[in-house]
Amino acid sequence: MKKFLLVLLILAIALSGVSAQAKIKIGVTMALFDDVWLTYVRDAMTKWAAGKADIELTIVDAKNDTNRQVGQ
């Protein structure tokens, strides 16, 4: 019974920090924005996120630089 109460307490503490109004942040790093197919993908992601009030989408361009993309 003590273990159950402890698990319940930990769960309550963990969930107390989650707000119903919290925004979900999604970050996307793309190899380059100049590619036609990747432009379609970026446009689709932007359109999808625009319809969601609780989503904050950030898309960045690595300019075809692998090290920059890893850093982003």
C-alpha cells in the first residue's frame, strides 16, 4: 500500500507541472530550403502547425552544412 501511495504521489507531482494551456514546441532543422521537395515538406509542416493553437513550430535552414545542422 505504501508503494502505491508513493507512486501516486510521484505521479501527482509530475503532472502538477503540466498545464492544459502549455504549448508544444517542435523544432525542425532542414538541410536546405532551396530544395523543391523539402520546400513542399516545410510548407506542409507550416500549414499543419498553423491550424494548431497549442503548437509552436520553428524551422531552421542548415544551408547544406552538416555541422550546422547537427548544431541546430
